[in-house]
Amino acid sequence: MQETPRDRVVVLGGSIAGLLAARVLAEAYADVVVVERDELPQAAVHRRGVPQSRHIHGLLAAGQQALEQLFDGLTAELVDLGAPAGDMLKDVRCCFGGHRLRSGPSGLLALQASRPLLEHCLRARVRALPSVRFVDRCDVAGLTSTADGGRVTGARVVRRVDGSAEQTLTADLVVDATGRGSRTPAWLEKLGYPRPPVERVQIGIGYASRTYRRVPGLLGGDLAILNAATPDHPRGGAMAAMENDRLLVTLYGILGDHPPTDPVGFADFAATLQFRDINEVLRDAEPLDDPIPFRHPASVRYRYERLSTFPDGLLVMGDAVCTFNPIYGQGMSMAALQALALRAHVQQHTRPQPVTFFRQIGRVVDLPWSMATGGDLAFPAVVGQRSLQMRLLNGYLAKLHAGAAHDPQLGRAFLRVAGLVDPPQALLAPGVAARVLKSSVPRSRSAQTDAPDHRADRQLRR
């Protein structure tokens, strides 16, 4: 069966990146078709195609702000539905670099909606757009193209619900938002194009999550606890209040040191974290389920921006472009920031220009990718190139974290950069650097001893 295009875009994948792509493209296309393998639920429930949905999902400050630009009033809607919200430094116990950051106002919103609730609200908003329709329970068999492979003309799909024959959805534009299982590199090769270069950082992270009943006072008035792993203590965890009076706990370890999924082993693993906050809460918490595991072998980035040729009518975004170590909470925020880049691109170009688009989102991905890989490579056993700049920056961050244990202004500065609100250079601003040096240099130190720190700062600025 063939369909005639009517100024149509086909979005492959109905998860976060696909929903955001559909939201943006509905402004420019008369017919937006979202193709999804799963049966899409009408409620905020877990689904098979989102294996990480049962674990804590972080929404960085920049991601929350980007979603608010795309869906006006979304934050208030999530809070009305029970998602806890507060200040990232004042209402969250943050432990980074082996130090508990001093509490204080950061001006950054910590929004703690579960992944199913967030995706449900986004999907409902997108469903309400008159030009968008969903085709779920549908497998993508491949792409269609012109005879010379110069333009993608649609997608071949098979509906699993009734075992129907293959169907071709013709389109002016196809967007691959199928996530880490994307087959675009293979499709490119079949069309006669080179595969994109790939970068990998083998972190071998594994984590397990368990849900508990949330009762008043269980967190002492806080909304969450973040206990980040360090090279000296390569186990970490997070505990976050969620809607429906639930408390979600995620524990993790790197390079194969993964938390057990039996209740006793899970509790024993929590007791080994550097800070005992999570373990102390778990002693009095009532579990609602058993621990559920997930594995993330490597962070992977497909360098589409380095390709000089690419077929027209095809774009890639979201996890299909880059998958990050999930402990940094960058994935959903990257999808939102890429969606804003897609909106700007479509407004500028009547027909999307893939090579230009990939360079635009490449600049969006560059910073968080550098931050995530730099964080991973701080662990000596992780294989990868460590530049002088990276080593200096990791050393400077160690001093900043130590200072933030006493100075909330340093914690605020760090969280603004980690949340992608400020660029990393903000951590080297004179006011911040002075606070770092003041907190890390004892008063009895001589000027001669201080000199190496100043040289490191100058090198970092360069």
C-alpha cells in the first residue's frame, strides 16, 4: 500500500526525542507521523521500549528550561500532578568529589518527575496537536529513497498488531529518533554513503533501582540525595522523592562493580557508599518492589557532523546521535536542546540541510560530551585519552568541590555549569577562582607554594 505525501514528515521513535521532534516539526509540516514500536499507553506507566524508565531520571536545569519553551506551563502541570520540586542546592543533599556541598539557594529548579509521568505529559501535549498522528505497534523495516540514493523519500514499516503487509510511508522528511538502537549507519552504507565516525568511552556502568514508600520526614525535609562516585569511592547512588508518595533509589558502580538485585545485596551495597545518608534512610523505608537492574557498557557518540555528504530528507537526533553515561542526567536535556536547534534550523531552511543541521547539534552536544567523558576519565581504570586541559580541569574541580563543602556560592557555580546553564568558563571567573583558591590554600602557605595553582589557572583559561 502506498500513500501520497502531503507535506509530510515521518518521525521514527515515539520516546522523548521523537516527541520533541514532532512538537517542533508540527509548526512547519502539515502532517507529522510518529512511528513507534511499542503500544503507546494512555496513562503514566512503564513500557517495554524504555528499559530505563524504572530508574531515576535527571532533568538538568537547561533541559527543564528548554522543555518549558516547547511546552508552556509543563513544569506547573507536572507539579500539579505530584512531581516534587525545589531548589537544587537548598533542597537536595549534593555530594560531589567526595564532599557534601554546603546547602544554600542556587536559583536552579530540581524537578523530580518520574520518566513515565514526564513522557505521558509530553505525549498528551503532542497528541493534542492537530497535525500529529501516532502509528504505534509498528516496526521500521528500512528507508525508501530515490534511485541514486540522493534523497530519502520515506520509511518502510510493518504493523505488528494485525500482521499486515509492509507499508511505505512516503515523506518529505524522515527523522530518526529511535535511540541507541538506531540503524541509520547501516542504512547510510546501503545507500552508498560512509558511516559516521564513532567515539566510545567504555565505562561499564551498572545500576539497580528500587521503589519505597515515601512518608513525611523520611528525608528530613529534603527532596533528594545525590552521592556521586569518585575515583577513591567508585560506587554511587541517588535517592529522589517522586509523585504518588514514592521514593526511588538508584545505586550504581562502574567497570563491572554492579549492585546486586536481591534485596539483601542491594541494601549491603548501599551501606558501602562514601556517605551514609541513603543507607540511613533505607533502614526505615518500606520497599514496594524488588531491585531492577540496567547496564550501560559505553557512552557512544556518532560524529554525523564530520560527514561531508548525506542524503537529503533524513535527519538524526537524540540518543541516535549520542548516548551519555546516564549518571550525569544529560540525555533528556540533550534531546530538548537538540529540539530547539531543530526548530531554529527548520525556520531558517525551507528544506532541511542535513550537513548543516548535524554541525548545529554537534555544537549542542560538544560541551556535555566533553563534561561526561572528562568525568568518566577521572577514573584511572577507564581507557581513553586524557589531555592536559582535562587533567587540569579535573584537578581544579576537586578543589572547587572541597571549597563548596563550606561555600554555597561555589556549589551554586558548579551546579549552574553541570546544569548547562553557564559555560565551564564561568568556573574560572575571577570571583569563583578566588573563592576556590581561598578555600584550598591554608593561610600559612607561602607565595612560592601558591605559584603552581596560578599557572594551572592560566593554562585552563588558555
